[in-house]
Amino acid sequence: MKVIVIFGTRPEAIKMAPVVKELQKRKELETFVCVTAQHREMLDKVLEIFDIVPDYDLNIFKPGQTLTDITIESLKGLEEILTTVKPDLLLVQGDTSTVFSGALASFYHKIKIGHVEAGLRSNNLYSPYPEEANRRLVSVLADYNFCPTDSNRQNLLNEGISDSKIYITGNTVIDSLKYTVKDDYEFEDEVLKKLDFNSKRFILLTSHRRENIGQPMKNIFNAVKDVLNIYEDVEVIFPMHLNPKVRKIAVEILGNHNRVHLISPLDYFEFTNLLNRVHFVITDSGGIQEEAPTMGKPVIVVREETERMEGVDAGSAILAGTEYKNVYNALDSLLKDDKLYNKMSEVQNPYGDGFSAQRIVDIILKYL
Ligand code: UD1
Ligand code: UDP
């Protein structure tokens, strides 16, 4: 049986890597990896770390790419590859434009589709944008929906997806953490190397979502900057996404603060070990919301909605929104209220147990 795994961005690569490794272990399967390279630099770093050499690379990335560019170039490139490989199953992960194009290309060729991280819903088509639409569109086409949690399964059932196509597996992002996070890890990054994580409280900041670019992102960064002026023992580390629109706002608002470290995106080992050392995280990222509870790190989610309510419900995350005052208040509470902090950091990770890839591949072998 031939399985082709398609991905294109940093988070898809991180979350698909354990699945690729598990597929490659099984002798009954012939595994092919195809990257669209919707991201280039940020994708290549992950491929290198996990030692994955793609069989096919569409190399579609171009600076300033639009959603249409990504969709058309991926769809066109995949056509040729699917015709050549003729796989029995195509796997996609998550909700990017690569994922939507991968599923659509597969459907056009009547190839079965497995969707890893299926069933997440914010119930607002414009937040996250365009991801909420991408994941809904893929659910219509998928034959195997690998849901991280039971509430993801419930979302699919509510949309009329048959239970026979749904499997609860946990999120593969947790699988990777077992291999990366070490308490005695030594940083390679020149900035991180010099920081004393014992004498100060460090906040890890990331923000890149399309719907936050503009005023919401300005609100978030201004709240971070202003709260720093109250707490002198606090520093902020922001490994900035390569999107120039994000970097411009970050440099304008946070660039001159002596307790803010604006750095390049970190490789996955560095990033997850940084997550393990900081006091807490403020982010609009999806994957980071899922990773942080494994290390007992509270998360302030700077989005109006999150499709990952499990963390909020379990008490490890605060959904702060993107209004200045709400973001400021969330930061202030978590910095001043030790009881709240301790309660949030004791929550068990609701997203997975580290064995999701194994479950997914077992299901593929049993039912395909
Ligand atoms: C994409 C996904 C988003 C995911 C994010 C992960 C879509 C529509 N969005 O958003 O769901 O959360 O990836 O990070 O699929 N850039 C580089 N080099 C890179 C990568 C990006 O320079 O290696 C810059 C380019 O200027 C590019 C911009 O970032 O135009 C945006 O990249 P793009 O893939 O279009 O969207 P993301 O915001 O990264
Ligand atoms: N990440 C990384 N380096 C960084 C920032 C994030 O390796 O500098 C990892 C992080 O551990 C997580 C993933 O990238 O697994 C999240 O990616 P991102 O926030 O770009 O996308 P999202 O999860 O929101 O789709």
C-alpha cells in the first residue's frame, strides 16, 4: 500500500514528522513525502531536525504570496505527483492552504484522504482566517478523520460526518515533545545563551495570525510593553515569524525596549526548550497552545475565539481576546497572582499523551 504525506508549513511539518517516522517503520507500507514548501526557510529547518528528505518538493514559496497563489500552485503541482505515484491514501495535517489544496487534489483523483488533527472548530469562518474554512472543507472530503479530542469528534458528528469515519487519536504535536525537551538543554542561540532564567521571569510571546495583523497585533504588543513597565523583574522573548508585516509592527512597538528580545524564529529544539524555561506564554499560535501544558506553562491566548477550548476549560489557558485592556489585564493577573499561576501550571495536557502517531498508523493499517 502506498501512502503519500503532504505538508507545507512549519507547524504541519512538526506535527506530521512523528507520523512519517511511524509510517516508515511499517513494512506493509510504502511511504512518500511531498512538501509544497508554502514555507521555505521555516519548513526546511524542521525537515533538517527530523531528518526527513522529501521525495517531492513543489517549491511554491514566494515572498508576499497570496492565498490564491498558494492554493493554485499546490493544486497544480500535486496533480502531476498523484498521477505518477498513484497512492492508496493521502495524508494532510491541520488547516493551512496546503492542507486544503492537498485534500482537493486527492479528491479530484479519487484517492482516499486521511485528515490528521480533524474536527477543530472556532465557529467563526473569519477567525482563524482562512483556517476555519480550510478545515471545514477538508472534513467534507476526508475518509479518515483523526481527531485529537472527543470534543473534536463531537464537532464532526454535529456536521453530519459519519462516526465510522472518526477516530480519536490525541494530537501528534505532543509525540514530538518527548524527543526534544530536556531539563539540562543548552541553548545555541546567542541571545538565549546569555539569559539567566533563574533570576528573572521570562514571558514567551508569539503572534502571526492573519486576522491579528493590524490593530489587534498593535493592541497585543502595546499591552506587553506597558505591563513591562510595572514589573521590573520581567523580560519578554519574541521569536518573530518571518512575515514582514508582523516584524514591522513588532519592531515599531517593542523594538526599543531593553527588556524585550526580538529574535529570529527558533529551530524546534530551541523553541520547545525555551518553552520549558519561561514563566508563561502569550500567543495566537495553535500549536503552542497545545504544547505549553506539557511543560506546565500557562497560556494567554490572544485571539477572539479559539478552536482549542480544551485548554481553557481545563484551566491551563486564558482566552484574552485582542483588546488592549483585556490583554493587559490577563498579563497583569498572571504576573501578580501566584495562586492563579500555580493553578494554571498544574493542569494536565488535554491534547494528547505522546502516542498519537502510533494510533494513526495502526488505524490506517487496520482499515485501509
Ligand atoms: C501559514 C498558515 C497558517 C499557519 C502558519 C504557521 C495558511 C493560509 N496559513 O500562515 O495557518 O498558522 O503558516 O506559521 O496556510 N515567510 C518567509 N519564509 C518562510 C515562511 C514565511 O519569508 O519560510 C513570510 C513570507 O513573507 C510570506 C509570509 O511569511 O509571504 C506569510 O507566509 P504564509 O505561508 O503565506 O502565511 P503564514 O502567515 O505563515
Ligand atoms: N515553533 C518553532 N520556532 C519558533 C516558533 C514556533 O519551532 O520560533 C514551533 C512551535 O513549537 C509549534 C509550532 O512551531 O510546534 C507552531 O507554529 P506556528 O505558531 O507558526 O503555527 P500554528 O501552530 O499557529 O499554525
